[in-house]
Amino acid sequence: MKAETNSPGAFLTIVRWERHRWMRAAPGRIALGLLLIYPGAVFLPFEKAGVFSGWLEGSSVLLAIGILVLAGQTGKDAARPSPEDIWLFQKGLSLPDWAITRWVIDTLLSFLILLWWVIVLVAASYFRGEPLSLLGAASVLVWLTLMFSLCAGILFVVGAAGSDRGVDFMLLVVLLGFTEPLITRWLPGALAPIADLLLPPFLETVRLRSVIALGESIRIALPPAFEIAAYLTALLAIGAALLSRRRPQPR
């Protein structure tokens, strides 16, 4: 039984069903189409809005909002099996293995969408006569990917806990993550390190983006990269631990 559950056939079955799920429900054909045309808004002259310091900053905010939408659409049923998935569990596949495999597949599929967003961003920069450098484009892609991965990891934990309010919780945690400096400043000295440990490192993704865009030393990039990787690993481990205590029940 163990050999059968770890076979490529089980993985390919999940891949095939995930492709159908993407087209049918999460995000669905209409939402997927909207996500693909969404980055076209980066052609707008954000520098004239009087809110952003320049066009790239406005475009970055637009894409960051898109990350929340993309994560919410693809991860709204994270770690919650459908009736079709029960067949895999009957074959012996564990619930944590299934959920993490599906999370990885969803993240890879989402990466393709993010790559398309960056391609559109680069095209817009050339259209405006302000071509984005290779490092600049790479930094945006890394930043978007890490932002999405953290959001998807949060949804994974909430879904593993059995809740269907993952998107609401994700939005709250994202807000707390970006306001971490204010929160730690208000908290007593003993609680500030705990808050720093618990809140997701969204600000570290911004710092890592700056390091890549400026072409700085890898040594400078290692601390934020390690913090993000450690936090994401912890999210998946917590989610897997929660799932290991549950029996597969279709939503």
C-alpha cells in the first residue's frame, strides 16, 4: 500500500484534479480570466495620482492587492478535501501528504500567473520608456512569489484547523504583518519579541526585493530569506500536524 500511495500515479492524479478544480471552482474560468487581464492596469499613469512616488510604486501596490485576490481564490478551500479526493485516501494516501502536495501544485500554478504579471509589468515599463532592468524584474517576481507563498501558507493552516474563514483570517494577518513595527512599538518590551516571532515576515519580502533590485551581496539577502523560509516551513509543519489528527471528510 505504501508503494502505491507514493507512486507517480497518485501525484499525477492530484495534478489532473487540481487543473480541473482551477477551471471549475478555484478560481474558476471567469476569475482566472480576470486574473490574467488584471495586470493590464499597470499601464495606467500611477505617478499622476498624487499618492505614489512613481509609476513603479503604484504598479507594485496594484500587484500586491492582486496577490491577496489570487491567494484567496486559489486557497479558499485549502486543506479541505472534496468528495473526489476521497478515492486517494481510500488508496492509503495520508491527509497531510495530499494537502501539502496540493499546496505545492497550487503554488506552482500561481507562480505561472505571477510570471505573466511580471512580463506585463516589463512590457508596460518599455511602453513608458522606463525599461525595467533584469534585476528589477527578478526582484518583483521574487517578492510577489514570497508574498503569495506566505498568504497561501496562512490559508493552509486555517484550512487544516477545519475553518472555512481562511480568507478573512489571511487579510487580518497580512494587515498585522505590515504594521508590525507599530505593533511592537506599542507593546511592552517583553511582548515585542513574541509578536515579532508570531507575525508573518511580509516586510522581509519587501527588504529582500530591495536587496535583489540593487544587486547587493548575497550575505545581505540571507537573513530575510532565511526568516521567510523558516516561517513558511513552520506554517506547513503546523498545518500538517493539525491534519494528521483528522480523518478525511469531504466538505
